[in-house]
Amino acid sequence: MARRRLRSSTVVLGGMGVLAMAITSCGSEPDKRCADPSDLTSLPSYECDDSSGTGSYYYGGTVNGATVEGGSFDKSAVDRGGFGCSGSGGG
């Protein structure tokens, strides 16, 4: 059975895809959700978008039941990470 060789263009395009994924994953924004700062209750997004709303954006983390956890209200404290990224985060 003869081995099939990949064309150089296929290899180059595959490598470009990996590079593009690494670059975009490093610079992407952290997940955000609307939450009440006093008790971390998850709120509908209009509570953060409306100037009269009671919520603030909570970055990173997850929703556990009706509350958010594992993230921060400070966007700069959340490290998105990704392939090839470095930095520190906290929450």
C-alpha cells in the first residue's frame, strides 16, 4: 500500500489555522454576565445595559444555580488565557 504525501499547501494552510487560533484565543474577551454586586445573583442583561439597572458585569466564572462564582467584577483581574498566552489573573 503506497503512502500518500500531503501537499505543501495543505500543510501550510493547516499551520496557518493553528496560528490564527492561537492569536485570537489570546486576545479574546472574557465571558461576561450581569450580576447583583451585593449578593452575586445572576440578573438579566438589561439590568447592566440600562443606566437605571441594578447590576454590574461579572467577568469570567460560571453561574451556579442563581448565583455567579469564580470570576470578578474587575475585567482586568480575569485572565482569559489561551494557547500561547501568559499573564496572571485573579478574582
